[in-house]
Amino acid sequence: ENVTQSELWVFTRGQKAVKQLNVRKWRDQSLQDVHWPMNGDKVRVVRRDRPQRAVDFIEVDIGTNAIKTLLADEIEGAALEPKNIAYLKKGGDFLWWSQKTGWGMFYVYGFDGGEKRPLTTGQWNANSIVKIDSTTQQVWVSGQGRETGEQLYQTHLYRVNADGTGFTLLDAGNAHHASTLGENGMPSVVSPTKRYIYDTFSRMDLAPKSVLRDGASGRILSTLEEMDLSKLKELGFKPAETFSVKAADGITELYGNMWKPFDFDSTRKYPIITYVYPGPQTEGMTTGFSVRGPLMQLAQLGFIVVEVGHRGGSPLRSLAYHRYGYGNMRDYALADKKYALEQLAARHAFIDLDKVGIFGHSGGGFMTAAAMLLPPYNEFFKVGWSESGNHDNNIYNQNWSEWNHGVKVIAKADSASGAVRAGGTGAARRGGPGANAAAREVVQDSTNADKITFDIRVPTNDELAGNLKGNLALATGDLDNNVHPGGTIRLVNALVKANKRFDLFIYPGEPHGYRGTGPYNQRMLMEYFGEHLLGDYYRGNGEIK
């Protein structure tokens, strides 16, 4: 109930006091992207309601506090994620990012509001504005999923005229072009003269290469640097193998990477372990080149180690994909993980599907424990290593939980009868399987902001403690500055009360990222999977060799 409140104050040079601007529309609203569009007479700000399903872009007159709404965006069954406003030139049209078509696209609006035209179109994700040339009215945009025959998370750079014409790919090639940054204080990959483009690209199975491209056509002019993997290969290094499988719906394409032991023998049977992270702010799947040390290291013990995506895991695809788990934060990814591993086992005789492990950190720790506790996944996954998990999202960050799970907006009880006045459940579902449960029950606006309240209850791992069947290890730092260690302690308490056997690691003085005990934790993780999936009980005493 007592959540952070956002206020807007202005200080005018020469005056002794600061003045608060009344921009309140919704209860517990947040403010972002505060900026001066021209001078100090008017300020612009994006305000967002607490459920994060509606936003207004407004202009406030400093002298009169008069508010002009330049645009409004709203969605049901999902959360909005507006990006900062970008102007084509000072005092000119601005760009607004929206998923109103189900895909993230940029739209051109007049300086005083009013949509003029789409800047980008299609079924792909326009991700960020890299650079704007206010003279030529050209815009450089990064995005994912537009190029056919490529993994959908590979990023590319495009140029387009402000009127939507002249759309041009500037870094062709089946790879992840990771350097497409630019506006908002980031170094630009487009040269000041716009004549050149700096591009570094790679894939999991393609070493990074940096090139200089022609700014007009994207043609490679010169190779600047290429990573030399020869020394790694002399040591036996082999990159992960890439693959794709279907989600549990049998339609949606998922992407993954597979690490094998360097001495891999196709005639053997190997236990399989999956590294997980549920997102939805980022998917636990690596796109560009990486040795992924902990995963590669674990594989050398005699495991097949994989990471693979799932519906609801990434904002770099469609809105439906990104918000699949809206209203079902705990369970949404598990069906896809199980089905992905089953498909891999059907393809590869060397995978032993009777010996399946799972591990992850933070959200991945939460997901790992859920997999070990929720039927039928607790039968499928035999061993889980769960680090710093937000096992009870009701005591985690309010903003993150409400943004990703969804919060109900309900009317306060009538003071006389105690009855709750509520409307319908809102528009058609846009998110995942639990989206309707989290949809608005009343419409909140400036007229009823003080007459509504919010309700959220995220399913926890604690309530599933009695279902534990396999071997589960829980780890947390006792000074975790992100996910409160109380989340792990609550699960420990529930497991004890359920009379379940489990393992617990508490790292004194450690925050969310294990700084000093990272290598120790990795060693314990490896031994845990070695014991329970390989039967290799290395631990004979307290000595670590």
C-alpha cells in the first residue's frame, strides 16, 4: 500500500522556493522522461499508471500549470514499456514507440501531438533510435526479427527517412550486430559525417569481427579486427552448438545453445542440464559469441548443458511472445523448457532424459525451484540448483512484480454497505494465459483516483513445498541487495514444515551477485550435479582439491 510516490517540482533561477507542478492523474502513478522541449517555459513528461498499462505524454506550462496531453497509449493484458521521446529536430516532430499493432514500432507525431505516420512497419521489433540527422531528416534504427533465415534475436541497423521511405539495411549478414547503440548518451556506431558505420558482429558459432562499413550502402570497406580463437582451440575449446525447437504450443520457434564435453563420445549417454532465466526483461539465451565459462565448465564433467528460450522470455519479439506469462509469473516457462529438452532427446540418442538437471540465479533461481516443486515438472527434473531466487514475489520489488505479473485495479468498498463496485474485465486479452485474471476491473482516471485500490497476489514457491521429490539446493547471500534473502528463508521454512530434505548454502556478506564466493559457489554447483546425476560422490571430507 505504501509505495513510492512520484512528484514534479520546478526551480526557477532567482527565486528562493521550488514549486510543485500538479500532474497527478492516476493514483500511485510514476513519471519518466522529464525534459524541456524548447525552453524553460514548458516541460514535458510521460506519466504512467501504477498497473503500467496506460501512459500519457503531457506538456505542462510552468507559469499556469496548464496541462496539454500530446498523446495517450493504453493496452490490456500486458504492461507498456515506453521508450524516451526522440525529436527529429528541436521544435519539430517527435518519435513515439508503441506495441499497439502487437509489434514494437516507432511512429512520427507532430510537435504539438497528433500521429502523422508510422516510421517503421512490419512484424519485427524496432528496438531503439541509434541516431537522427536533423538536417536530412534521416533516422538510424536498430531492431530484431526482420531478416529472413536468421535467429530472431540477432540485431541489425537500418536507416529510414522521416517520411517512412528509403528503408535500408546497413549491416547485412547472418550474425548478431551488437554495437547498434547511439542516442541517449551512448557512443554512436554512425560516424559524425554519416559516411561510415562501425559494426562488430558475431554468433555463438562465429567469432567476433569488427568492420568499417560505407554509411550509405552498408558495404564493408575494411576489416578492423577479428578475434583469434587459435589458442583456445589448442586447449580443446569448442563453441556451443546452436539449435531451434518448438514451444509447447508446437508452433512458436525457440532458440538455444548446447555445450558438450570436449571429449564428447556420441556412443555414450549423458545427463542433460539446463540453465534458466525466466525474464521477461531478458531471455536466458545467448545470441552473440561467448565462451559462457560456467556452462562450458560444467559440461566438462560429463554433461550436456543447454540454454533455450521460452514464451514470455524476451521483449525483442512480439508483444504476445513477451507477455505470455502476464498473470502467471511462476509457471509460464516450465512447459516450454520440458518440451524443448524432450525434443532434443528425440533428436540425439546421447541425451539421457532420465537424468535432467536445472539451475539458475535470481529469477532463474525462482524458476529452478518452481520446476522442482510443481507437478508434473517435479517428476521430470531430478536435480535443481537455485541461487538467490525471488521465491515469493509478494515481498520482492513492487514495481517488478506488478509490471510482470499484473495488478488489479478495484473499487474501494462502499462505506455504507461494504460492497465493492467493479466494472467488467476490460478489453480482449493481449498477453499470456493468465492475462485475463490480471486485467482491470475498473477504469482508473483523474475522477476516481482516490476511490480505487490495488490488489495483487503472485503465486509463490512456498505453497508448493510439499511437492518436492528430487534433490534441491538453495543458495543466497545474506546481504542480498536485490532479491531479499527472506524469499529463500520463507521457502526453507516451508520445506522444513513439509518434512522435506534439501540443501542450503548461505554466503555471509554477499550481495545479489556473488563477488568473493563465486568460484566456491560454482564448485559446489558442479559437485552437486556430479553427485546426484553422475553418482560421483567426490566429497569425502572437508578438503577441496
